[in-house]
Amino acid sequence: MNRRHFLCAAGAMTLLAGTGRARAEHKPNIVLILADDMGQHQAGCYGNPFYETPNLDRLAATGMKFLNGYAAAPVCSPTRAAIMTGKYPARLHLTDFIPGNLYPYAKLRTPDWRKSLPLEEKVLPEMLADAGYVSGHFGKWHLSVDKEYRPGRPGDPDTRGFSDVLALDKPDSGAAVQAGKDPDFDAHHVREITDRAIAFIENNRDRPFFCYVSHSAIHQPVMEYTPRVLKYANKKDASNLMGNNPTIGAMVETLDKHVGRLLDTLDTLHLSEDTLVIFLGDNGDYFGREGLKPLYGSKGDLYEGGVRVPFLMRWPGVIPAGTECAEPVCAIDFFPTFAEMAGIALNDPAVDGVSLLPAMKQCGALERDALYWHYPHYHTLGIAPSGSIRQGDYKLIEWFEKSIEGVETPGALELFNLREDPGERHNLAAAMPEKVRDMYEQLKAWRASVGAQEMERNPNYDPEKAEERQ
């Protein structure tokens, strides 16, 4: 298939036929598939032949592949909160995975951030219910005060607009032995989650639905059927530690298989034409900064490897098949996108995302100047707290431990041209001081505008014990 590559510039040619416009005015179904800890390089359609993802590749070939698709945070809970609300994690004060880790002797003190999604926030299924949608949640929630699902408890998914709920957490590492021996063992509940999602789709085929398929795969514990792992271990680019991990490769293959089951179900029920299907990761890959070429960084990082994720959409007749979009997009954008699709007027000025329909239809320019991230936390992978802004091709990262000593401190601010240097290997801060100053001032102004929680010096700082966590 010849691939048409749209550069997301204003004035791009309109590709929608009349039938596509009619479908766009109809309230489509929405299937949102979220993978855990899956970086952009782990979907074959993004150019890495190590991973075998024929169904994700099919999704890209029949829809749109976003080249600069971002999670809202380098860890899971904040991105999931952003999906549900359309708001930056910094605005919600939900900026780390729940319950997070405490580093009592680190140089900076972590803010007193929220450990659950605020009950006063109107979330996606509640918003879509206003337009007659029924919603189902299947898999990982990770937005309540703990990981135990208690039906009827405020904050759990059945109290947030989901009428059909299967809430599951990641498996225990003790299941690894059985996973290695039994090809049918559903270690990460991928089959169970998909079974319930398919049943929900079948039961609600005659009304608009929102199906949220939220996997714990490919999060640790890393486990899979041994012969499947060996297939990847025998590949020439296999690495046990970074990037192309054989067990992760096998886990991605299993996840992809069940994505295919969802796509096949929509085809069988003749729902594909009226359904927007989305696939993305909640943050980057867990394994190693160096192995994610061409990107650099990992989960917990605001380098690209920590936040740039597979970001695929398919909506036949509206999204041109086999297209690519280079416009930066983010998980905060789903809330306003779904609202526009459903004909719902948003009345919350604090929604930070923008509708992606211009990009989905013809890759037109989006109505924003920059994207922002705020991670005032120490991560267990040894990554220090940071914040960042992407504006056009440029990205600025602020490292809080250094900037608190003054932004002139070496390494406090890093500047990269992502078009020329997607791997963020060449820091341009010294060569472009005016650009650094302008973007840093914009980053600070954004933090103030959303009420972001700032880090402070820790009076209990002890360099000898700084890496101890509770």
C-alpha cells in the first residue's frame, strides 16, 4: 500500500468524502486500548523488526500512526488520570503512580500529591453518558486509593460512570513458573480482559459505547511461555536487559494477538465503520535508557523514551487509511476529542487537551502552542525529578535538583531539536541561550497557571542515604 504522509500543516488537503462526513456526525463507538509500560519502539509499525505486532500494524495500515504521540507522564496513574479528565497531571496534583514512593533523605522534598483521582472531576464515561453512551472498563484502573476494587466505593470505576467493570491488577511474580510451562496460562489477564471487552461490545452493539480496555501488560513482572520467549531470544537484535528484551517481545506478541481479537469482533459485528479504535501506551518502556533507539530514556524519564509511545487511531471514512501524522499529540487530548465526536459542549475551562479531529481528518494544525510535563518525584530506576516543555521541534528539560541551585547550574536545563536529534544526544542549551530562556519562562508560567506543586529543599537531606526509599 502506498502510504500518504501528512505533515500536519494548516491548509492540508481535505480527504473526507461525503460518507465520511456523515459518519463523523454520527455518534461513533469508541474502543480505547491502553498498554502498560509500552514504548513507541515496541510496536513493529514504528520500524523495529524485533517486535512482531501484525494487528497493531493492521491498525496503523487502516488508520493513522502518530509519530509524536505522548503519554501525559512518564508513569502510569497520571496518564490514566489525564485520559479520564483531559487535564494535565500537574493540574490534578496527581503526578506519580499510586501510591508512589517516599525518599525521606533525598535532596528535594516531594510535594503532598493526590493519591487518587479527585471525586469532583467529571470523567470520560460520565461525560459520554450525557450523549447516551454506555461505558465499560476492563482491566487496570489504578486511580483509586488502593488497588482493591470494591463495588460501590467512591472512586472505583463503577462509581465513575462505568456500568460494566472488570478491575484487575498486575499478576504476582510467583506465577512466572506456570507462565513458562503453560502456553494457555493467562499470566497478565490479557485474554480475560479481552473476553470481557468482547462480551461488552456484543451486548451493546445497538447503542453507542465506550469500551476502555486497560491492560497491565507489558508491565513487570516479566513472564511468558518459554518457547515463545526463546523465539525472540534467538533473534539477532535480542538483548536481555535493554530495548529488545525477549520476554517482553513474547508479551507484546500476546498482547497484539488479543488486540486482533477485538478488531475481528468489530468486523464480524459490522461495527468497524462506526467505531474509533485507539491504541497507546501509558508511558515508555521500563528497560534501559540506552536500548530504545532511536529514542533515549525509559519509564520515569522525561526524555523521549519515557513519554513517547505508540499512538494509533482507526476510524474508517474519517481517518484516511495508511496515514501518518507528525503533529505532537497527547493523552490529555482524548477527552475533548470524544466530546466533539459525541456532540457534547465542554463547559470546563480547565480542560487542557484539544480535539484531535483536525489531525484525524486531514492532519490540520491543532490549537495549541506547546505540550508540558511535570514530574516532581524520584523514580525507582534512579531518575531524578524534572519538568519539560515541547514547542515545535524543540524540547526543554529542567532538572529540579540542579535548577534549585540556579538555572545557570551546569545541566540544570537541556535543550534538544527533536526533528534533527530525536535521541536527545546533543544538548543545545549553551548554543541557544535565548531559546532556552524563552522556553524556560514559558514552562514556569505554565506551572503557575495550572497550580503545579513545586519541590522544595529537604531539611532532612542526607547524601549518604538519599537513595533510600520507603
